[in-house]
Amino acid sequence: MANMGIGEAMLMHSAMGGANAQIASAPPAANKPAASAIRILTNYFQNRGIPLQQGMAAVQKEIGEGLQLLQYKNSIMAVKEMGKGVAQIHFFTLDTEAQLKEDVKHFVNLLRKAGIHTVYIRDADPVFLQAAQEFGVAAGQSDQPQFKVKAML
């Protein structure tokens, strides 16, 4: 952790179960251990040309404002409640399209169990949306300008 900025170090501390851990993870599959949260987020930022330190600092800032990172296998869903039954989400993954469907199903079920019935997404990946629609999620144009998609679970 010596070469990490404060954002990465704090997120790593959380990912390792630190005092303010915000990452909940499911047990990894027996034949494929879950990638670390840091690796999943690093891959996401690199693929979008976002400097790692800047991306991690943004995630850490959002965690301080109520964002929760939920990890399942090699995917993370960032969830921030916006009100009763409403949340903002963002999806990060290292998984293949085939595995992605299982991940999306897991997260959709988790949100439903938590009483979330409406989610807003800033920049939704079409592959993610297609997988979510297979599990009964109705996605459409957002009624809030800062989000591209509003989806009903």
C-alpha cells in the first residue's frame, strides 16, 4: 500500500474489513475466487481513462456520503439511497457477459429484498441493462436530468 494515495489506502482499508467497512461480499465461488474490490475498481477506471487516484478519491468521497459497495464474485454494485425505496446505483465488473447475468440477478434480488423498487443510473451499460431486463427490471428514460436511466425493479 506504500504507493497508494489516501483514497486507495482508505478504500483498501475498507475492503479488508477496516473500522468503517462499507463493502459487503458474498462468499466466492469455489473454483473462482472473487477479485478484490480494488482490482475491480482499478479496471473500471483504467478502461475509462480516469486517473486511478482521482477515481478512488471520488469513490471514497461518495462512501463518506452514504454510498455502499456490495461485492458479489467479480462485480461490485455501488448503492446510494435517495429516499424510501429509491436508490442510485452503479455497476462495476470484471466478469464475462455470461457470468454478468448471474451477478445482475443477485444484485436485483438484493435490492428488492432491501425494499428498493426504483433505481437511477447515471451511465448505464447496455449489457447490464439487458441482463437486468431479463429479471423483470423495467428501464426507461430518467425523470431526473443527472441520470440517464430510471428503472423499476
